[in-house]
Amino acid sequence: MKIIEPGTYFMQGDEACVEGAIYAGCRFFAGYPITPATEITERCALRMKEVDGVAIQMEDEIASIGAIIGASWTGTKSMTATSGPGFSLMQENLGYACMTETPIVIVDVQRGGPSTGQPTRASQGDVMQSRWGSHGDYEIIALAPNSVQEMFDLTIEAFNLAETYRVPVIILSDADIGHMRGTFTVSDNIKIVTRKYHTKPVKYNAYAYDENLVPRFPKFGQGHRVHITGLTHDISGYPKTTFPAIHQVLITRLVDKIRKNEQNICRVEIINPRAEYLVVAYGSPSNSVYELAEKNKNIGLFRPITVWPFPEGLFRKRLKGVKKCLVLEMNMGQLFWDIERTALKSGCRNTELFTKLGGDVHEPDEIVKELGL
Amino acid sequence: MKFFDLYRKDRWPHMFCPGCGIGTIMNAFYYAIAESGLSQDKAVFVAGIGCSGRIPGYIRGDSLHTTHGRPLSFASGIKLADPSLKVIVFSGDGDLGAIGGNHFINACRRNIDLTVICINNYNYGMTGGQVSTTTPAHFKTSTTPSGNKEYPFDLSEIAVAAGANYVARWTTYHVKSLIRSIKKALLKDGFSFVEVVSQCPVHFGRRNKMTAPTRLLNWIKENSIPRAKIKQITDDTLDLNVQGKISIGEFIERNRIAYTKLIGVCK
């Protein structure tokens, strides 16, 4: 098989993710074995060859993300996959990708932590790590799939966003979604974004940008002769580390290119848009709400598909007339803080967290009870 | 590729200290690459962090200044994704021997087409002269004020043991041999490694009664002997130790098929 053709398939979430990546144009993968993301590395080893791509198992996760950043500078769409412990190791180079504006995709199939934790059990413990894990100020994009279908769809979207905004995009999956087997459909109408390159050698000003704040990409080997560094740089790309104004301009742009595009980036799923009892859930736990919302039209679901940037605008709109917000998370409260903050701003004072740890799922009966219905 | 075309003149003056050996090494590199016949726009210059990390910033070509210890990871990705590029890595003893040690041995073993030039100045110059994994035993640094009580790594011997296709070590005194070895490394299939023992008079020299760059360079010269001779001496304190010597020369030349060829991305 070359690139997956339109049709319906039965696969594991991790495998669907690889098919999505290849469909999106990913031709370089570097990874390191880790439960529950190993299947992604294994399938890439099998599939990349068939599409004239390269998959390599590196010596650790630091090397894996380093290799995909390097590959991306040759104009190759690149991806790595890991779980919490490996994701922690990647944080420094993740910041490097933000600073140098390198499009990459990182799949984090979350498991229980901290430390080695529960390798085979699902969690949402890396939500804050995906947003704040590296040092310094930056903005990032993270997507949370809740099905095998979305492991395929959102991997494609992750590449599209990475290419559009020249930013690392994280797929925040978890052990349940990654290991789940299910059907997914490949439509014949999927949009693929290609990177905007410099057509003429830039020679100077590798990071010249226009009003959309995203510079064109000067890929290696084209005579651009650019210098790319993780040090603070001006539009020439050269290190300028001691001038406060240059750092301020650079970091503000890196943050603004995401924040000012929140509306274009953020996607959510809303069920029962006028329900007074609103369950906010993303990833695995959101699957516990569909049946409830089907039976009781006064129970709604607000599901951030884009977790970072937090879809604040869309959430504020949905909060009108809501009596109670119940947040489902498989952690001790991470996205909860942004949800509660936004709810308070919108005048909703009744926001509660319903935590499940250890890989346990939120039972529909328990959700009804927590809602006080 | 012409010698002076390689200078990124708009970045002059450079930031290296007076008496630093990096200038000599850059010159040797410019000579070697100019003679090698490689294309300037089909080469990528990669580095990590430290004094050596700043070298690609002064070369007029596509250059990637990466994170500390990781340049070999980035370089591997570049080479595998676009095998038409010649990927050259500049690194230091801290970058390769300490924080990036795991990447170093695995890159040697994996044998991807990369040329690595390691500037070994026996200490962390950029941060003010701390002990490194190659600091000779009993020498003083800012973090070993009573002398270094650890024995140093021999990076070139590690590269030989780990499986690199070409390994050579010279010093900033042996410029002609260094140019020859860099050129050979650049044209070699698979992983090639050239270590250059270099003087850091400002930090390493100053703390070890060799503040004058010429004095430190002379010390390096007087203590260098060909590797073949060193093999005959059985001394527990040998190899870059205070009583020992700096072994120099071409350490190994193998012809293991490069990884890039084995997986079929290079012909």
C-alpha cells in the first residue's frame, strides 16, 4: 500500500495516526520505543519505506526530536511519537523548534505519571506539560483526539497547522485512544497544507515576515545560506542576545502568531447547544458523555478538540445560560484552571472538577450524580 | 568552493578570545573544504552549544546552531531526509564527551554520512573554564581548583571502538596534517571524526601556568606523539593525562557501508 485510499478501515488508533501522517505528507519519522506509543514507531518502520520516506529508531527521545527538527529544515514533513517520560525528555528541543519556527508534529500517547507511572493505562497528565513544558515564553498548538477516526483526522490537521504557523503541534492522545481498535473513514476530500518556501535565495533576513507574522521557510540546500539558531535573533537570523528590544519583538511575534489566530486554529465539538448543564471534556473522557446527552437534552457537551491554544472565545459563547459546568479530566485538574477562569469571567460561578486517575473511566451514572441531577 | 567565499564577513568581528585555537581550525577547515570540491550550497554546517557551537555562524552556508550536546541528532535528521546534502558537524569536548556522549557513540555506531570536527580544548570555555570529560587528570579548572581527580575520556579512541569509518586526531600545531585529515573525512563515506586538540589560553592555560597562547601551544606540541608509538608504552597514566601524552595521527580507516546506503536513501 502506498498512501491510504478513500474508504473505511479497521485499525488501532496508533496505526491510524501513522496513516494520517503519511496522508498529510510526512516522510520522516524518528522515535524511541515507549508504551503506549511504540506501535506508531513500529508502523512507521513498515510504512515509510513504502512511500519512499525514512523511519529511524534513535538512541533516545532527545535524539528523536532533534532528528525530526533537522529533517524539517530540508523541507520534509516530520513526526515523532512518545509518551509522558519521553515527552519530558523532548522539552528542551521542543522549545528550540518554537524559537527557530520549525514545523514538526509530536504525538504524545499519554500514560499515568509522574515518573514511570502506569505504562499501559491512560491519563491526561501531560496537558500542562504540552503547554508549559519548555522554558521561556512561547505558544504552541495541541490537539486532543477522542477516537480512531480522529487519530487519523487530527494527525493530518496537526501537519496542516504546523506548516501554516511554523510551530510544533502536539497530538495529545492517550493509552485508551492509541490502543483502541475501531473503524475510520478516509474521505476523498481532505485538505493538505504545503509549506510556504522562499522561491529566491534570501541571502539576508531569513526571518523576514509580513502581517500574518509567519516567515516563509528557507529550506536547506537551496543557496539561502541562512544561519538558524536557538539564540535570540533578529530577522537576519543572526544571534542578538543582549538587546532587550530584539528579544521582546521576537517573543511577542512567536506568541502573537498563535494567539491572534485563535479563531482560525481552534475547533470544538458542541452537543445540545442550549443545555443548562454543561460537561466539558476532551480526549478519552468525552466518550462518556455522548449517550447521556442523547438521552437528556439538558446535558450538553463542550469538547475542546484544540486544547492549546485554549478555545476561550468559543467557550465563552457557549457559557450563556449555563447553570453548572462539570469538567472531566484524567488528572488532578489541568485544563480545569483555564475552564474555571473563563467560566468565572463569563459569570458562571458553578464549575466543578470530576477527576479519574489510574486509567479509570468516568461512568455516565457518576457524571449524572456529579451534575446533581 | 572558493576559500574567501566561505567567510560570513557581515558577522565580523568574531567572538572568539585572543589566542584561541578555533581560528586555526576554521582556517584549516576552509582550506580542506575548498580543496574537496564540495558545493557550498549543498553543505549544511551544524553545531551544538559552546565555543565550537559558534563556528557555523561564521561560515557562509546553511547553518544550524542547535541545542547543547545534540548536534549529531539534528545532523542525522538532515542527512537522512535529504541525502544530497553534505552535513558537517562542529562540536566540542563538552558537547560530544559529556552531555552528548550517548549521541556520539551511537552516531559512530550507526555510521550515517556525517563529518564531525571536534574541538577539544580540555575545558568549558564558553562558561568560563570548568572541568570537562577530557580535562587531563590533576589539571586545574574553575570547578576543580585543587586539580581534576577524574581521568579523561579519549574521544578518538571511543570513536574507533564505537565503529566510526574514519578517525583522526591532530592539534592546532599540526595544521598541514589536520587539513589533509579534514579533507579525507569530508570525502569519506559513513561517519568520519576528526578531533583537534586546541589551546584555550584564557581559561585552561591561565589556570595551569600557560597563559601565553604560544606557551600552551608549545606544551601541546611537545606532548604530542604518534599513536603508533604510544601503543608500545604501557603506562597506567597514559593518554591525555598529566604524565601522559597526546596521541595523534590517523587512528582508523574502515570501509563499512554507510547507513544511508544500507537503507537505500543514498546510492
